[in-house]
Amino acid sequence: MTEQPAPAASGRPGRDLTSGPIMQTLLVFALPTLASNVLQSLNGSVNSVWVGRLIGEAALAATANANIIMFLVFAAVFGFGMAATIKVGQAFGAREIDAARRTFGTAVGFCVGLAIIVAVAGWIGAPALLDILSTPGDSRGLALTYLRVIFLAMPASMLAVMLSMGLRGSGDANTPLKFMALTVVLDVVLNPLLIRGAGPLPALGIAGSALSTAIATYVGLIANIAFIYWRDLPLRLRGAELGYLVPDRAELKYILGKGLPMGAQMLIISGAGIVMVGIVNREGLLTAAAYSATLQLWTYLQMPAMAIGAAVSAMAAQSIGAGLPERLDRITRSGVIANVAMTGVLTAILLIFDRAVLVLFLGPDSPAVPLARHIQFLASWSFIPFGATIVLFGTMRAGGVVYAPLIILAIAMYPVRLGVIALAMPHIGADAIWLSFPVGSLVTTALAYYAYRRPGWRKAGRIVGPLEAAEECQASGEAAGRMQPAL
């Protein structure tokens, strides 16, 4: 077939990810996403530095406990956002811009309602959540204050994630980068000012750190929406299209049907993180602080895989929509190679310079620094094989395959990882916790490769063409414009 850029009703076409050299296209699309992820992680790290240095180790441990809960919340919106991203990408590949807007509108409308519910429930249930984590008494009060203010920012945060994922589905990775940069700059600048106080600004302590995040997130979101309309980007909704914000039943059925299992994948990961924090907390405040600092570095190690996985999903979705399934293996292979190279280099750099980075969070004289370095050397390399898993899952997810990754993650994160801890801890102590990470990653990669090589999942990537969709919709008695991909 003749490959052409996806047309848009507006004057700003989405990026075509179905043609050109695969590795080059992958990297050009992934690098802005990687930069966005790095900026977001850098934001969290800088804020942790401010909290740790200006308030103390108890406050740093408090933010770590609160951030685990935030990751748990964002796991839900990730699943719905990824489902929308895939369908938007498939629509762009099939040159159906109105269908992409319909999906995007439903996803945004649904996200707004969900975010408000989460914010209210989170404010009320924050104490119970911290109890579940066994948050140490020295940091519990600080964690509660921080968590409740962060929940106030939840509607803006969730909507910002949804906007970014939708834009990437249309092939636009640069717009999310611009407004992530704006949000990060605001947050980094406001954090110390609101923690310590400056001029007319009061000293708010840990609440100031959370408040700066809330302010920056809302400003970044409003600016992003304004930019989308100013530049007339393909996913903007105007006139009658604003009705797409009222969730369409058929679209919502797809988003929920595919998004819930994909969100559950993230919930399994974040749930395992919560279990791990609970185990680490029982080892004492020193170990909890060391693990908190270690998590800051691990966040960066995950960034290449997350960016490349997102790029692979968008490219694979557009290729499926365009009827080019022969590109899937080449996209996946390029993604795995890029991930191994980028994550491997980053892991080596962080292991070589880990002390210099860790003291930023813990201080040069903290007794937690040697322990954090020990954790790094035992577990950091596990992100290399796990990144390959993310790429494999990214291609399968583009075809609507959601349950195989869910089952694989459940096996690796719980019976495997917790089994290693239970069996080895009586013999080697806390090292069993850190060694469970590479063991779990290797098992996950092996199972993911087995699932990817099975031919059956590729049939799930078939896209219903416009004429076939109309015929099937007529047979089922539904409006043709609401037809979903046959998955």
C-alpha cells in the first residue's frame, strides 16, 4: 500500500510512525518521551534533595511512602490512558482523525470524573493507606500532611498524564515535553521557597513541598490545553466535537475493557512496591532511608525502557491501524536493542558515581549511604532485562493483548520475588530483599519472550477497516461511528 502521512482536519498533522527507518523513527520519537520522563524524575529527585536537606531523613522517608501511594493511584489512569493511546494510534494509522478525537474525548471526560473521586477518597483515606504501609512513627505525621496536599493536585496530575498519552498516540512527543519542562521548572523553584519561606511566603515545611507540586501541575496543565488550541493540534475538540467529552458508551467499553487489565499490570508493580516498602520499613528507619534514596536512582534506570516501550506501542499501534503487521517484529527488535544499550550504559554510570549522587539525598555523613550503595550493586542491573520485557509488552499491548502481561507480572512480582525473600532471608538477611529484584526480572523477561513468540496474540491486532466496520455495526444494530477494533 502507498504510505502517506496521516491527514488531520486541522492544519497540524500528527506524526506518521508507519514509514521510514524503524530505528531512526523509534529514537526520534522516544527521545522526547525519555526527556519528559527524565525531567519528571529529576523533579522528584530535586524535591527529595530539598526535603532531605531542609527537613531531615524522617521527612525523606515520609515522601517515599507517600510517593508509593501516588504511583498506585497513577497506575489506574495509566491503564485507561494507554488504552486510549493505542486506539488513537490505530485511528491515526487508519487515517481516521475523527475516530481518534472521539476516543480522546471519552478518555478525557472519564479521567476528569475519576480524578475528582480519587482526590476526595485519597484525602479521607490517607491515614489508612499509611497504616497499611507500616509507615514509621517518626515520619507518619509528615507523610500524612504531604500525601493529603498531593491528593489535591490529583485532578490536574491525572488529566496531564491523559493529555500526554493521547498526544503521543497521535505521534506528538514534543508537546508533552514542553509542558513537562514548564511544570518541573516551576516545582523546583517553588519547593525551597515554600518549605523555608521567603518574603511574603510562609514557611510551610513538608506541606510546602507538596503545595509547590500542586501549583506547578495546575499551571502546566492549563498552559498545555491553551497550546493545543493555539496550535490547532489534531486532537483538539471544537464545536460539536466537545460533545465527545461526554463518555461514549462504546468507546468507554473499550477503554475500560482494555484499560483495566493494563492498569492492573501497573497495580501489580506498584502493589509489589508497597509490599517491598513494608518489608523494608520493618528493617528500621536507616534501611528505609537508604532504600528511599536508592529508589530515586532506580527511577532513572527505568526511564529508557518506559520511553522506548511507549514509542514501540505508538509505532506498533499505527502500523496495525495502517495494515502493516510485518513491521511489528522489526519495531520490537529495534526497541530491545535500544533499551539494552541505553539502560546498560546508564546502569554503569550510576554504579560508578553512585556515592556522589546518594549523598545529595542523604548527606555526606549519613550512615545510610554505604547501605544504599550496597543495595545499588546487588539490584540495579535487574533493570536491563526488565526493560526488554517492557518493550515486548509494548508491542503486544498495541495489539490489544492485555492478560498475558498481567499474568506474567503477577507471577514474577509475587510468588517469585516474595519466594526468594522468604527462602533466602533466614540465611543472608536483608540481602534477600535486594537479590529478589534481579531474580524477578529474569523470570519476567523469560516468560514475556515466550508469550511474544507465540503466534496467537498477533491475530488480536487485526483492525476492522471502515467498510467492514460499517457492515458489522449495521449487523449489530450500533452506530457505525462507534465501532471498536476487533480484538
